[in-house]
Amino acid sequence: MDFTSLVSRRAKLLAAIASLVLLVLLFSQINLGELASALSKADARLLVAAVAVETISLGLRTKRWKILLDEKTRIRFATLFPIQCAGLSLSNFSPGKMADPVKVLFLKPMGVKYSFSLLTVVWERIFDLFVLFSAALLIASIVSTELAYAAFAAAVLLAAAGVTLHKKLAAVLAFFSRFRMLAFLKKARAHKFRKRTLAAALAATFVIWALDFSAMWLAFKAVGIGLDYLLLAGASSAAVIIGVITFLPGGLGSTDVSLLFLLSLSGYPQPQLLAGIVLARAATLGYSSLAGLAMLPFIKTAKKRKKQ
């Protein structure tokens, strides 16, 4: 076993331990009897509705990826859907969602070059973070002016990164290819996406996250919590960002603690809020992860269809 592999394994172990410790601390502060009572009274119909909304969100995530891929290749939605779900499942439980690009491996047999498919994933991540930081402004402005400025600055930086990537991709690739670990980028060909393609993908991203927040809202409603939608969107966005920054698998622990703290501003009792968080995370993170695992047997490498 080499040193890098050893460090990687220890980092994963420490991340898993940190998640477990945070979750134990979280539940230790809550009356488990009240939590169990709140969960047992959850409205099953609203939970089914939450899962249905999240299913639509998964379909739209696939459609967004297809919009980007269509610039160079035509791959059927039915072929991409299980790949997208499986990739999301792996990403959900990787530190900082770093496993997201793994899904491009399934496109190689279809004739899609890594340099192009990885670029589509980069754009997906930029759009996701831009929407999250923008939505986080909704809660940051309530908690702290400094946090609001930080969220705004991050959104502006992401927008600037997107513009740079669009206009100066060749120069960006040349710069990063100087680093030994990224030397493979020297063989990458720059692809400049059309503005309408990027605009469509960005618009889809706003709808995707709106659907995710709606699924969470329904889960909270299932336990009798009628949260303000914008408050939930802002708090959830901030919590997801914190989960990514802490580099914990799936943000487990860090995202949940952050979300509980931010939603405490709503005035609802903590046991009831935690019940909502458990169900909301189950209907989004949990469901998408299970769907991805279930889709693995359906992944097939269909032949690429050239763009007409």
C-alpha cells in the first residue's frame, strides 16, 4: 500500500467518524421519544408527494445534462437517466461530492471524449453552486450581514468563473495543465458552448433546486411544520454548502446540524424540526441515492448518435 492510498483511506475514515460524532451529538440534544412520536404521525400522502417531486427533479437533472451533451452528441434520455442517477448516488456519499465526474466513465464506450464530458460536469457544478449561493442569501441576510456579503461575493465569483470558462476555456486548460496532476489536460480540446445552451442549463438548474426545496417542504409539512418556502430554500442551500465545505460524505452531520440551527429561527420545537429534517433528507438524499443504486443494472452503453 503506497502513502497516498493510506492517507486517502485515513481521510475517509476520519470523515466517516466526524459524521457519526456530529449525528450522535445532534440526537443527544433531542428528546428521542418526542422525535419518534413526530415521525409516527407523519402524513404518508405528503411523503409520497415529496418522493414524486424528487423523481421529477432527477429527470430534470438528466435533461440538463443532455442539453449540455447535445452540443456534440445525441444520447437518448432513457440511456442517460440511469447513468445520471447512479452518478448522483455515488456523489451523494463522497467527500465534497467529488465523485460526481465518475458518471462520465459510462459515456466513453459511446464515443464521448473525457475532455468534453468532464466539461459538462464542471458546468453542472458551477450552476448548482451559483444557485445555492444565490438562494443562501435569503437566510444569510437574516443571520448576519457579513454572511450575506460572503454569499453574495461567492455567487459573483462563480458567475465570473463561468464567464471566464465560456470565453477563455483554452487559456484555462493551458494554465491548469502546467500542474503535474492535471497534465492530461494538455490533450483536451476546448469546447465553447453556445450561450443558449448554457442559458437553458442554468434555467433548468433553478427549477431543479426549486423542486428539491419543494420536496423538502412537503416532508416538513408531513410532520405538521408549515415553513416559509423562501426560509427553507435559503436554510437548505446554506446547509448544503456547509456540508460540501466540511468535506463529509453526503454532508451527513454537518448539513443536518446546520439545517436544524437555521430552521430554529422559525420558532418550531427542535424535536419536530428534526423529524422534518430526517424525512426531508430521506426524501431527497436518501431517495436519490437508492434510486441510483437501483438503476445500476439498467446502465447500458448505447452507440452514440451524431448530431444532425
